[in-house]
Amino acid sequence: MSHDLFHRLQTAKAQKNYASTLVCLVAFLLCDKKSYKFKVPPDIMRLIAELKALLFPSQLPPLAMTHTWDAHSLKLLELLMTIWTHTWDLCHGGSPSIWDPTMCFIALASIKADHSWAQVVEVTPLLTRLVYCIRTIFLASLHLGNIETVVI
């Protein structure tokens, strides 16, 4: 298998594993936080609300740079690009909380069922999958250009 920067994943299992990690991150972003304090800038909260408000199609077509993108995919791409290009303070206003949604997701996903922290060997696949997804989203964004002008 090739480990080139933007090489296509070569097995269906790898594609499923990487996609499920991104799905979990998006689910974390979209789920109601209830009493959990999760503060992000207003532009990111707006994009999350807009993504929640879109009617979800019953079946999404496979994404490819040559196909027309649906509104959900474009809004999701815009949300992820906004999160991953935002400069996050290490300690927002002196608070010890984690404000970067991706780092918060990694931290919460690293807690095991018995409430202990996962070992490095258990967290590394999550990090690897997220890095690949981030690179892929950036590549898609480069191909699409300005998301707001893309024809749906």
C-alpha cells in the first residue's frame, strides 16, 4: 500500500474506518451538548446550525470531484474548513477547557468505557484517520475553490 500524502485508500475496510471517524467527529459537532460546556466562535455555531437545518437526503451520491456536490456536503466542507483553519487559543481566556472542537473530540474519544484514558497505541489510529481526513478535506476545498460559489 502506498502512503503518499493524498493517495486513495486501497481497501473497503480502510475507507469505512476512516469515514466512520469523520462521521463520529461530525456527530459530535451536531449533537446537543446539554450541560457540557462547548464554546466555539459564532461563525462556527452558525455553520453547525445551518447544517442541522438542511434536510438530509435519503441517499447521498458518492463524492467525486467530477460530480455535482449536494448542499449537505458543501455545508459540511465549509464547516470543517472553518474549524480546521481557525486559530485556537491554547487556554481560551485563562480557562483550562479545550475549545478546539477537533481536540475536544480526540480527548473525549480517548476515554474508555471504564472511564480510564486510552493508551497511545489506542489513540494513534484515531489521530491517523483524522489527519488523513483533514488532508482530504483541504484537497477537496482546493479543487472546489470558493465554496460559496459552487453550483449545487
